[in-house]
Amino acid sequence: MGNVAFTRDEAILALDTLYSAGGRRLRPDDEEIIELSRLLNELPVIPNGKKRDFFRSWKGICDQI
């Protein structure tokens, strides 16, 4: 399974994270991005058994936002 586009809810959470950063450029190793990755992985976008290890990883999130 290839990359799955962000759902509306995931996009809202990502935008909230960016907004909360107050204009600061977020890096993949920033705590905000790591926490967003954890949260997105808990959402039922794809069943756990079908998710690849890098699904909504902190590096992948920074590539998307």
C-alpha cells in the first residue's frame, strides 16, 4: 500500500500543530512533530495490521506539511 493522503481530520491536526508553532519552522525531530505522529498513528485511517512501519512517521509528516 502506497502513501495514503491525509484525511480531513489529520489535516486539521497537522494545521493546528503548525499554527501552534507560532511561525517557527518545525523539524522532524521536534517534539510537536513526534507527538503529532503518535496521534495520527492512533487514528483508524488504516487498520493496524495493514500499516507499514513508517505510516505517518515524524519524517513523513514533515515532508507533507
